[in-house]
Amino acid sequence: MQQGLARPAALAIDATRFWRTIERSAEIGVGRPGGLARVALSDADRQMRDEFCAWCRDAGLAVTVDAVGNLFARRAGREPGLPPVVLGSHLDTQINGGRYDGIVGVLAALEVVRTLNDRAIGTRRPLEIAVWTNEEGARFSPPMVGSAAFAGVHTVDWVHARRADDGATIGDELRRIGYLGEAPVGGRPLDSYFELHIEQGPELHARGVPVGVVTHGYTAHGFIVDVHGETAHTGPWPMDRRRNALVGAAMLAVAVNDIGWKHHATGGKGTAARIHAWPNKPGILSDYAQFTGDVRHDDPAVADAMRAEFMAALADCARRSQCEMAVFDEWHWGADIFDAAMVSLVRDTARALGVPTLDIASQAGHDAYHIAKVAPTAMIFTPCRDGITHNNREHAGLEETVPGINVLLHAALARADR
Amino acid sequence: MQQGLARPAALAIDATRFWRTIERSAEIGVGRPGGLARVALSDADRQMRDEFCAWCRDAGLAVTVDAVGNLFARRAGREPGLPPVVLGSHLDTQINGGRYDGIVGVLAALEVVRTLNDRAIGTRRPLEIAVWTNEEGARFSPPMVGSAAFAGVHTVDWVHARRADDGATIGDELRRIGYLGEAPVGGRPLDSYFELHIEQGPELHARGVPVGVVTHGYTAHGFIVDVHGETAHTGPWPMDRRRNALVGAAMLAVAVNDIGWKHHATGGKGTAARIHAWPNKPGILSDYAQFTGDVRHDDPAVADAMRAEFMAALADCARRSQCEMAVFDEWHWGADIFDAAMVSLVRDTARALGVPTLDIASQAGHDAYHIAKVAPTAMIFTPCRDGITHNNREHAGLEETVPGINVLLHAALARADR
């Protein structure tokens, strides 16, 4: 047995079996060529949940569903009273999503359990696979709503009331697809939470390193801004009397993009994600628009400066467009998210397995960000080709992915047996 | 009898009766306070059409409906074989529309006919009231589609296939509301076409002049631009690899607004009317956006220069956003639209009636622009308060409107009896 491993390094997952689950998942909610459009609580999401639950029951796991549709598949431990070690991610995708984002983490957790079953390896603490509802936010805002509710950030009623552009609410859709469970949301201790996820950036792939040890997150500030103007005719109405809310929102989109470019040399990002305007029609100026965007940087001080730049731009855009602008909602992720001991455990486990690693920051939001508020948490990144994600061309190779899953297996065992 | 009038100036409309029809119309498709939301081919549009047709039948008119839903209410002339003198406008409104835009023109025409009926005044040529389908374009693009089809600009099949954001087509909705008529669209001679319309600008109201003699139109260039980028994650994806179509469209919106301001001193306008992006969601960059906008100027050479400025801006925005941009559709209105003899007739009639007039340009598009392609055409503008339109605060006073209707009455009579 190698130093630092609770089990022999020869204990390894069945890569072929794991890949079959990835390929089966890729048949459910097919989107553009090679990709998926399996948005949260759609018929395709239901089908994927059904398939996953069947796999879990075949693996002898007890599946529970909580009141926001989060799934937990539990493998008993020798000491049932101890809090579980949880491994998870999400099965929903963006509308032009890939086959790997989130899915790899859930199916890696399933493969970990199947591997333990093969060898009849028990653990002191229970293991659980978690599938969080609506991580992507592609249909319902905000993203990561299931894990956030588990962590106590939102109430169940608030989550149920979130409404999609198509008019449906999360509560209605959970009921419709049969995943409005009875288990309470959160409020129970977890020993720890591991989330394996594709990097969604180019570093691991470019360097040929299979495992990213996620040390921290980029600091992010997100905004939803309401813009109020006035309708008028697009023809005769003079420029100096116009209060076109669409122009105000467009100015914000250009401004946040400019802020991203200003900090590009140090890896900063500024994103215009969404503009919704009303009436947004030929012939009439819009009197309402909503802008959604964010700024991110690895250095919290720079991220804060970018936020200040956005707020200054907002005042300037309001003046130039002659519209009223107000921040309707603002969100924030700090840098220090993960548990130092858990991060070290991932790094040390990889070293003991002889798996090369790279310490890396997470630039995207993840369910782990919320679960870290209620349990010691670590993330493991695996490579994705050229960093392409939220795109049907997203690709992760089996060989580059397997080392990370074996790190997950051994790290989870170490945590479960300690 | 005054010089230049075919009938005594004492022949005048019944202002009270006219205003009752305006007030009845304002009960159908009520929108924001004081305004209307009677978009084309909605249930409210059907109700208004039903009411209008009943009024016409009560006035002894023969109503026909053509295959794109245009209504024609005909009052026989002494020589039935002669082409009719047509008076018309539209009854649909913007989603935040007023009570007067278009409606005043149709109901003024009805009042002209009722006035002739009261006095048992016959005419040599037939008179027709025309109601054109979907002038506003608030539900279906393009605007003025009914009058354009009448003028041979679009085929019936093409018009029927126009689809609203709500998924319905013009053909389906015409059938649903019972206004898919059997009469051929256009292809018959009109003696002439008069359209009375609120000015939709501030000049008449500000100067206290009741009648605008519309000499010409602002030259306008409109564009629908397709923007193609690539989806990616809003977090990790580097700025220099981003091809965010929403940013590209926002840059176009800001650019067209800037062009409007550049020519503001000489009355130029640049409008960002609509941005539609996909997926337009938090967490993902949009790979498609469509921008709709236009530039307008009284001087055709300046309008052409503004168009060139927009095309240069398009190339610049494509470069800066790293997106592909292509003009999907472009429209254009020239300045010389109206018939010189018809315009003179309106001016001379007003003078003979002692009604002050102002020669004025039209800055908005009107059904008259299309009908002018197939018949000698003139427009009469009446005042609207502060020029506010496409807004529930649009207001036209009865006393300021009546002189224009009497000019319409006498000008139409002159034309019908010549």
C-alpha cells in the first residue's frame, strides 16, 4: 500500500463501464451535434433522472428526493449514525451544452460506488451521491438553486416560485416530472463534499495534466440591472427626448465587455449575458430593459475594482441614455471557498497515486460553492479540450478523465474511513 | 360657395358623433391607463373590426375583406364603373399604444361618409373607407404589411406566413378571428388615396396649427442584422476568444444611437428598436443575436450618409466583438412619396375653408407610403399633444382634430366629383 492511501493503488475504477454511462447520458436530451440540451426539469431531465435512479437502485443504493428535487443515493456505512461523505454534481445542461459539464462528476461518483461494490469494500461512514437541481440556470434563474437551497441560502417556497421564460415554475415542473420529493432540504450534517468537474478552462488540457486541485475560486460580482425609459415612436421623436431602455441596456453590455478587456492581461473577465427589453419591437422605443452580467478576477481586490468600474459605468450609461437604472439583484462569490484539509487530501491522494496535478482556481460557479457553506468541501478538475464548454463541441477524453476519478475514489475512501 | 370648394364650407362633420366613435374604440383593447394594446389580429382587433363593420353597414356601406384582412367599406358613386376615392388608415395599435394613432384616420373617414349620408350628398365616383391590416408591426413584422400587399410589394402567401413571437402566423390568426376574406389583394385601380393621421411629432401642437399638409417623407434606411458568434462559459472563457453575439448586437445599438445624436442638430434620428439574442441566459455567451434599427433624415443625402455610417459601424462592431455580422433585411423609404396635385388639393382646400396649415414632412412610416405606389396619394396631419405617440399618454384634442377632418371631407368630395 502506497504511503498516504487507505487502500492499495491497484484499486481503480472500471473505465469502460464509466464511459458507457457517459455515452448513455449523451443519448438523453440530444441538442446540437455532439451536445446536449437537457435543461432543468424538462422531459429529458426527467428521463435522465429516471435512468440514474435505476442505476443507483441496481447498485443497492437508497434514493431519496428532497423538496427541491435534489437526489441523494446512499450507500450504507458501518456506522450508520455518522454523517455521510457526499460526492456529486449535476445532470442538467445548458441549452447548447456538452456531454460532460456536471455529468462527469455525478457518473464518476456512481462509478466509485460500483467499484466499491465490485470489491465488496465497506466504509465506516456512509457514502452518498448527490445530484443538484438546476445547476445551470439555463431555464430557471438563479443557477445552482438546488445546492443553494440545501445550504440554506433560499427557502423551499422561494425556489418553487422561480419562473422560467416559458412560464413554468420550478414547483410546477418538479410535480409534473415526479421529482417533488418529501425529504427536507438540507438541515442535516455532511461529513464532507467532493465534486469532480471538467475544468471548463484550457489549462489542464494544454499542459497535459490530468488533475486540477482546486485551491480557490475567482472572485465574481454579478448584477441584474433594471432600466426604465419611456415608449415613443422610432421616427419623429427627437434624440434629446428619447429614453430608450434598450439603448441603456446595450450601453451596459458594451461597458461590462470593455471592463473585461481592460483586465484581460491579468485574466479578468466581464460578461454581458442577457438583455430582455420591452416591447422590443420595430416602431417603438422600449420603456423597460433588464441587463444581466458579471465581472470576475483571480485577485479579489481587482474584482472589487471591476465592480466599482461597473457601478461607475452604470451611472454614466444612465446619464447618456436618459434612463433610470437600478441594481435589481447582485450576487457575489468570494475566493476562499474550500476546506484546506480537504484540498490537501486531494493533492496528497493524487501524489500517492502518482497522478500529476496542477493547483488551479475555479472561474465558474459550482454547486460546491454552496455546499462548502455547510460541509468541508473540495473540487477535482479534469481536462476538457481547449477549455471549450457550454457548447456542443465540449469534449473530454476518457483517458484524461480516469485519473481524476481514481483520485476521487481514494480521497473519498480516506475520508469515509478516517 | 367659397372659391375652390365643390360644396359650401358650411358642410361640416358632426364632431360629437365622431368623438363618440373614438371613445368607443378606446374601450376595446384597453392597455395602460389612457392607452390601448390592440395589436393586430388579436381578440381586441377582432372586436374593433366587428364594431367598425357594424357601423359601416349601418351607414349603408358594402364591406369587403381581402385575403390579407384589409377591410373596404364602399359607398356607391353615380358612376359605379369609376375607380373609388379611398380614405383610410389602421385600427391596430402598438402594445403600449394610444387611442388616436391610425384610429383617427379611419373614424374620420367614417364620419365623412356619415356626414354625406346626413345631407344625402351623392358623389360621381365611389368612396371607400380602407382599414389596413397590421400597420404597426407590433405583433407581426414587417409593419404596414396589409397596405404593402395591396400595393403588390408582398404576395399573399408571404404575408400569411409572417410569424409573431407568440408563434402564430398572420394566416392562422386571420382565419381564427374570421377576417380571412376572399377579395383579391390589390390589382384594382384607385382614383386616389387620402390618409388623415395624427402628426406623431410636436410641430402642429406647438404652433397651434390644426392641419399639416404632408409634402414628403423623411428618408429612412432600416436594417435587420444577423450576428453570429459562439456559445461559451461566462466564467473561464478568455476575453480574446469570446465571440458573444449579444455584445455584437449591443455595439450596433449603441452605434446607431450615436449616429442619431451626430445628426440631431439637423433633425436626424438613429434608433435601436429590437435585440433578440440566443440563448440570452446567465452562464453562457450567446451565439446568435438579431438587431433591428433604422436611421432617418429629412435630407435624402444626409440619410444616405447615415446609412453609410451605420455600415461602417457594422464592420467595426463585427471586428470588435469578433462576430460575423450580415444584413438580413434592409428597408428604405424615399422622400418623394406623395402626388403633387393631391398635396395641392389638400392645401388649397384648407385655405378655402380658412383652416391654417403647415407644410410638414412625415417622419414615421404610414400605409399611405405603400398605397402611393399604386394611386395618387396625400396625407393630412392633425395635432397630438407634445408629439407623444406610441405611448399611452398620446393625446389628441377634439377641437384641434375637427378642422383636419373637414379638410378631408371637402378634398375627398372635390376628388370624387371631378
